[in-house]
Amino acid sequence: MATTDLALPTLLLLLHLVRAIAGVENEAAALLAFKRASVAADPRAALAGWRNDTSGAPCAWAGVSCGDDGRLRELNLSGMSLAGRLHLGALLALPVLQSLDLHGNAFHGNLSHRATSRRVTPPCALVDIDLSSNALKGTLPRAFLASCSNLQSLNMSRNALTGGGFPFSLSLRTLDMSRNKLSDAGLLNYAMAACHGVRYLNLTANQFAGGLPEFARCSQVSVLDLSGNLMSGALPAGLVATAPASLTHLSIAGNNISGDISSYEFGGCANLTVLDWSYNRLSGMGLPLSLANCRRLETLDMSGNKLMSGPIPVLLGGIQQLRRLALSGNNFTGEVPVRLSLLCRTLVELDLSSNQLIGGLPASFSRCRSLEVLDLSSNQLSGDFVVTVISKISSLRVLRLSFNNISGTNLLPTLAAECPLLEVIDLGSNALDGKIMPDLCSQLPSLRKLLLPNNYLVGTVPPSLGSCSNLESVDLSFNLLIGQIPTEVLLLPKLVDLVMWANNLSGEIPDMLCSTSTALETLVISYNSFTGGIPPSINRCVNLIWVSLAGNRLTGSVPSGFGNLQKLAILQLHKNSLSGPVPAEFGRCSSLVWLDLNSNNFSGTISPQLAAQAGLTTGGVVSGRRIAFLRSETGNICPGAGVLFEFFGIRPERLAQLPAVYSCGPTEIYTGTVFYTFNNNGSMIFLDLSHNSLTGTIPASLGNMPYLDVLNLGHNELTGQIPSSFTGLEGIALLDLSHNQLSGTIPPGLGGLHFLASFDVSNNNLTGAIPTSGQLMTFQASNYENNSGLCGIPLPPCSRINNGGGGPKPQDVLDGHVPVVSPSGLGVGLAVGVPVGFGLGILLV
């Protein structure tokens, strides 16, 4: 009997062990099936240990976590650089897998294959799924994850999904679909109607259009983010008043929502802690009184609603828990209200930039002991408030006061003595004078950014700046500084941006670039008086993006190695005395979009390899940079097709005082922000080799640059014909081949260049009739003059005897009888065809 009593428990134990072993074997098989089906590339060999012969498999495998029973509970393969077409079937079938994290890889494919499967789908035990930051695309079928009835958290953000249905199971609490390409309004409405139990819903940075949907059915939602979409229309009257009491975070920023909110009713927003309505089209004289009901607000952002006007509302002083207040980019006027300082007990960040505020900062703000970020830039502030008020806020880490009317001797000594935590100081575009204090770094050990452009600072650049071990950005441009660049500054271990253009600096550029670090991205030291050669050490700086050494007195040849600078996007060496050949290796710079070498002594031929990067150029490297493009409107008084300036912190009226600008006569200055119109198939957009001594023929390969907007080869000694391949310059706006020794005819296909706004082939040996297609007949006669064999509009007509080949006789002078269609003008061409139309792209402001 005792034997029988022991046999049953033993049998049950054996059955349990058999099932457990079988379960583990099935899990290993499922993981290996997933690896075979989905992982086509494993560059870091992260899954090399996934083998059946591994001890303790699969619990010992990379990314696998098991429970006490030895069964697979979590799979985390995030950030392993895995790539392949994603197939989830094997993983979804794992009976006890609760957490799946595949984010930060390169999995791709269309997940709709799950919806078309006819196999019976086993129950899914997953609770948390993260597929974010991959390359998934297409639609998300409603059957996707339908078997995961216990799913609570789903993160599909940072992919390329375009539509489909959301899996809103009753258990779902967190859904993040941000940063995709979702655009279906019906999908959005469905999400708002089916989100009964969801507490976190993030749909930011998609392409949803139409009006803001009601979300009253999201009865438990706490965080709702609809920012960065294409929504428009009026702000719904009950958006906040009818919101569920659970709502704590509401963002509709970066849409196109309009309406007067002066009397908007916020209702009972007692639990709201974050309200972000920035960068819409909201209007009104100030903010509504009902906003005072939101007494738990910690973040209020109404920035970028440029129609809002009037004084800053004093009611804000009553929201006692506010930590971040951002009202930048509106039309608020008057002085900063004293009552706003009532927020000092909790306020950490205050942004009132880009308004029309006057006066200074009230003395009561000196009590803001928790304030870390203060941005009052781009106003009309004046007075001594920096010394009397701001210097008393010892907690400050970021101070931005650029583009105001602050004057006086350099304020750095006072700030350094009283605000020891400062990391960012931006005092650009004011009227400060005096010298840069030599012991700045000893008092501000955490300083990361020192931005003092467009002032009237004198003296030398202190070598002691080299002891600011955390310094990343130095901008001293447009001052009155003299002397050399201290070697100590170039040896800063974290230096990313060195901008010192438009001063009176001299001497040789130290050959110490990137000796201690390769972090340097921006080197803009143009329009000084530097001599000597380009330091060979520049080619150690493999992260360089923008290099401008223009407008100096540099000599010698371009050092070898530039072809290794794969991030280099802008290279400006114009207006020097450089010599030797134009390096063919520039064609290996896969990010290069702007190459300006005009007004030097370069010689030799133009290498066909210069265009080798056409079709391979990667976009986005200089996106978001503030720039200015200058073009002389008076012909060839100033050489070159135009000048690109680094424009952060510079006033346009001050730029007009630069000798390189005012000596050119009437000029147009276009300012804007850089963006790209291509991803990985671009080409150079600006190539200026004019005013050199280049010889030989023009390489046909230059016609392979479809995004090229400006090509200036004028004022050289080039021979041969105009390449017929130039018909491939689909985006060209300015083409200057003047003052060479070119022969042959003008290719008829150039008439098909629809964006051509400026065309100059004067002073060559061209013959034949000017093509009658496109815009070629609309340019002035001076653009074709001094070609003895050219004829046809706008020049005198071709003779019947030598139609298309002979030139006009000397007596055939155009005296106004032949109609000349004037082009829109290069000023318009630049505003529309060049800066706006660059493949690089410029958004005019």
C-alpha cells in the first residue's frame, strides 16, 4: 500500500519534469526559429551563443531571462544592431513569455502578414511589447497581436508605419505610436473612441490631419500627446473642460490649431500638470482667466503662437507649483510683470524669448533660488538688470540674453563671481565692450557654451580658455578681437564648435587641430587676417561638418586627406591665395553639399572625380543651422556666386557692415534655417571654382549632379565645349561659365532647365544660334556678349548665309528693336530659386 502511495506523486513529478523539459526544448526551438526567420545580419555576433548545445539553454542565451521554473519570461534584444525581416509568429506562440523588447535594431518588413495567416493562433501571454526604433513599415492590421489578450504596453514608435488598426484590448494601458507616418483620420478617431482603459497614449510626430478629436471616451487617460501632426481648425471649446479627471498631461504642440483663447474655459483642470499648446496659431490678448483653475500645473508652454499679444498675464503668478513656463515666440509687450516672480519658489525654467518685452527683469526675481534656465533673448530689454538681478540667481545653469539692447563693459566677471553653476552663457548681439576676462574658467568650471558674437569686445582671445575642460562651443565672431588663436583653445578636449569669424585675428592657424580629441564639428574662422597654409592636422578632425577659412591670406596647396572627412558638408576656402590643383578627393566626401573655392590661384584641370559623390550624398548633416546667404546685385563687382555665412547670433544690419559685404555695392542678404530635400541620393548643391587659373575641359561628370543649384566656373582658362550632360542639372538656378575660352555651340538641352534664373556665358569663343527653347532667350545680351560667333535673341539675328553658325556683323548692333524679355532678376532668383530651392533647402525668415 505504501508503495502505491509513493508511486502516484512520483509519477506526477515525472510528468511535470517531462513537460518542463519539453517546454524548455520548445522555447529553444522557437527562439532558433525566430533567429533563422528574422535575423539576417548580426554584426556584433550578439546571438552567436544561441545554440542547442549551450549549457542551460535557453536561459543562458543572450537577452533571455527565465523564471524560477526555468521557463522563458523575458526576451530583450534591444540595441543589438540586428537586421532582417521581422517574423514574430514563433515568439507570440511562447506560452509564458511576458516581455518582448526588440527596440533599437534594424528589423524591417510589413506586419500585415500576420493578418493573412490561416493557421490557428495559439494564445499569447505577452504583457509588454517594444518594437520601437526599427524600420517597420506599411499598415498595422487589426488582427496583429489579437491573440495577446493580456497585453498592457505596446511601443511601436520610431518606425515607418502608415496606417491600420490599433490593438485595443481591454487590458491595454500604454500605447506609443509616435514618430511614424500615420495619417488616417479614421484611425485617429478610432483610437480616441476605443481607448477606454488606456492611460498613456502617444501619437506625436505623425501626419494626422483634420480637426482635434474628442477624447472624452478615454475615461482613464492620464497622458495624451498629439503634438507634431498636421491638425488644423478651431480649438474645440470643451477640449479641457470635458476631459477626464485623470488627465495630467495634454500636448497638441506643433499643429495648426487656431482660435482666440482669451476667454477659453479650462473648467476643472485640477489634476493637469503639463499643458503644451505651443507652435499653433492660437490668438488673443493674453491668456484666459480660467487657466488659474489649473493650480497643479508644473509645465505651461504656449510658445510660438505668434498672434498672441498684450502684456504677460499676471494670473500666472497664482499657479504656485509651476516649474516650467514658456511663452516664447509670441507678441507679448510691455515689461515683465513683478507678480510673475511669485513663481520663484518652484520655477526652474523661464522662457520669454522672441517677444517685444522692454525694460529689464524686476528686482524681485533675484529671489528665484531654484531657477536654472532663463531665456530672455530676442526682446528689447535694456538696463543694468544683469548685474543687479540676474547675478543674484546663484542657481542659474543656462542664461540666454542675445538680441537685446544690453550695453556696458563685459558682464562676465560679475556673472562668473555670483553664478558659479553656469553652463551656457549667450550674450550675443548686444552692445557689450571690454575684454574677455582671463580667469573665466577658474570661476565657471562647468561652462559648456560661451556665446558672445556680434558685440564690441576688444583685446585678445585669452589662452586661459583652454582650462575650461568642459567647454564645447565658443562663438566670438563679429567682435574687434586681435592676435592669434591660442593653441590652448584648440586643445580643449570637448571642443565641438569654434566660431571666430569677422574679427582682426592674425598669424598662422596652429597645426594642433584635433590633437586631443576629434569632437570638432564646426571651424568657422573666416574673414580675419590669418596667414600661412591650411594646417595638415585639419584632416584628423573626422567629425568636421562646417569648415570656413575664407577671406584670409592663406597660401600653399590644400593638404591631402580631405577625402576622409565623410561628415564634411560645407567647405569654404574662397578669397585666399591658395594654389595647386583642386583636390579630386573632394569627390569622396559623401556629405559635401557646399564647396566654394573662388578667388584663389588654383591651377590645373578639374578632375572628373570631383562629381564622384553625386547620387551618394547623405542629407541632414547641417539641418537646423542658422545661415545667411549674400549675393551682390550689381554684377561682377564681387567675385563668386554668393557667400554663405554662419549666422547664429548675428544681426542682419551688422552683417551689412562687414567689408566683404558693403564693398560689393548693393547686396541682398537672405537668412534662414537649413533643411534637406534628399536623404541618401543627393549631390553637391553649390560648387564655385570661379576666379582661379583652371585649364582644360569641363568634365562631363559635373552634369551628374541633379541637386546642384549653383555652378560657377567663370573667370578661368577653360577650353573645349559646354558639356551636353549639363542637361542633367535638373535643379540648376545659377550657371556661370563666363570669361573662359570655351568654343562650340550652346547645347539646346539647356533650354529645358526650368529653374535656371541666371545664365552667363559671356567672353568665350562660342558660336552658333542661341537656342530658342526655355529661358535662354530671356537673359540680357550682356550674358552672351563677346562671343564673336553667337547670334540670335537677345543678340542680333543670325545671317541667312551662316544660319546657326556665323556671328553677327559688327554693324548689326542691337538698338532696342528686338524685344528682350527680362528675367525675374537674380535677387528674385535667389529668393525663390537659389536659397529656397537648394537641395540643402533654406526656409526664409
